[in-house]
Amino acid sequence: MTAQLLDGRALAGRIEESLRAEVETFAGMFRRRPRLVVVLVGDMAASGSYVKSKAAAAERVGIDAEVIRVPAETDTAALVALVRGIARDAHGPADGILVQLPLPKHVDTVAVLDAVPPDRDVDGFHPENAGLLSQGRPRFIPCTAAGVQRMLIDADVPTAGRHAVIVGRSDIVGKPLALLLASKSPTIGGLRGQGGDATVTLCHSRSENLADHTRRADILVAAVGRPNLITADMVKPGAVVIDVGINRIEQDGKSRLVGDVDFEAVREVAGWISPVPGGVGPLTVVMLLANTLLAAELRGK
Ligand code: NDP
């Protein structure tokens, strides 16, 4: 049996459609558009292309986006000052503020992220937003985690009582996703009780016998950053496999993007599988737009 494809690109397109209408309603009410300000430090190719796709998607739904580029040598104090200035609207009204990660090694990432006011933290990384999520009353949910949950809901994958195994415990993906899938009867997009109430196992680099955990998963999410970490023998037949990983590899003299899952082999075992690219990536971007609109609505004016 070949798994059904979880087409993140198509789903993101549908969510964009409805966001576009909501943005128009906001613009009609407040006589302005939601506005996102992105800080891009240095000239890493991957970060540049993520920022470009975020800005292009914002434009498609009618959200204004400004990218502020600063040199890689910029130090922590200067970046904190820049973010605080953006938060005072020194660069125009900023409903959402996003600092593209990773920052250069010499920068204190936590100090810079903490300078983003929690009510404009559209990445959902501020401790206040992380705390709200952990208490089951989320405001800004980290975009990738929200995207994975949305993917499951859209495919009508039941989560209540099912065993979800997440490999990767980062603050930006694995940990918030564990909280979301374990959350009590959440209401998402008007649907009550979907996308939550799962029994969650959170694995990481110190987990022993990883395959023993993954083989028990009804829903398996890989968010590590290692090509082919998840092989077919690690997957329960019929399981839903979501691949968050993004890895650039050289193959046959060409550079290409792959996830953490051995896609071709695992698709013969799984019931559902998300591809890379075209899976979680586009949903991450569209969830950022949803958070920016929410930030604008919370701010009003
Ligand atoms: P991090 O490097 O912050 O976290 C990786 C996690 O994987 C850690 O918890 C680490 O464990 C765990 N890990 C590492 N090696 C193993 C192993 N051999 N077995 C089990 N667990 C392991 O990464 P991110 O969470 O930021 O990103 C993960 C991946 O997702 C990356 O490929 C990234 O590019 C991609 N990504 C994709 C997005 C999208 O939109 N599709 C968005 C964000 C990220 P420990 O905690 O013990 O170190």
C-alpha cells in the first residue's frame, strides 16, 4: 500500500484564500493593513530565501511586510535596540515582529527574541506566549507546530486517544507540538476536540532505542534535521508520518532538499505521509500570516 500524501502546499493555498478575505475585512474596519516587520541578520542563503517566501506570501494575502536587513557583524546590543525601536513603531506600525533564525554565533539569541514584545511575537517564541500555550490558553502558537496540527485536522486524522511520537524537542517545533497534540479538547478553526487529546511521547538525542518508540506511533513527527533518520522499519504500518526536517544534500552531483524521513521506503508502510518540500514548510509560512493578522486584530486601531 502506498501512503496518501499530505499536501501542505495545497492546504496552505486554501488557508491563504480564507486569510485574504479576513485581511480585507480587517482593512475595511481599521482603514489599514496588518503589517509584519522581519529582521534579517547577515546573508545566509537559506534564511534569505525563507524571508523572501514569507514576504511574498504576506503580499498575496494583503499583509504589508517590511524586511530590515542588517550586517552579520551586528552585535547583540544593537539588535536588541533595533527590535525595541521596531516595537516603538520607529519603522512604521508593526503588528508582528519576527527575527529570522538562526542568528550569527556571536549574538545572544535569547536576548534578542526576548526584546520582541509578547503581543507582537508572531513566531510565538516569547516566554509569555510559551507559558500561555503550556497552560492551554494559546495566543501566538509557534508556526511550524500550528502547521502540523492543522495538517492532521485537515486530513481528518483522529488525534484523541492516539499515540503521537515526536522526535525532536526544540522550543520552536517539538516542544510546542507536544503541548498542542496533548492539549485538552482544543477548538481550532471552529472544530472542537480535533488536533488534541493525544498521548504524546517526546523523543530526543538521548532517547534510548528510538525505533521502539517510533514503531508504537499512530502519528509520527520527525523534527530533527537528519536525512533518513526515520527508516521504514521504524514505522508502524498505516501510521501518519509528518516530516518537519529540512536538509540540503548533494545527490548525483545536484543539491536537493530532503526531510528526516526516508520518503520512498516509508511511503510503502505509512498510511499518510508529508513530503519535503511541499509538506510542513508552506504551512509554517501561512501560520505566520495567521498570527500576524491575529496580532493586528488584538492591537486594533
Ligand atoms: P534543533 O536542532 O533545535 O532540534 C533538533 C532536535 O532533534 C533536538 O531536540 C535533538 O535532541 C533532536 N535530535 C538530534 N539528533 C537526534 C537523533 N539522532 N535522534 C533523536 N533526536 C535527535 O532543530 P529544530 O527543531 O529547529 O528543527 C528541526 C528540523 O526541522 C530541522 O531540519 C529544521 O531545518 C526543520 N524545520 C523546518 C521547518 C519547516 O517549516 N518545515 C521550520 C523549523 C524547522 P537534543 O534536544 O537532545 O539535542
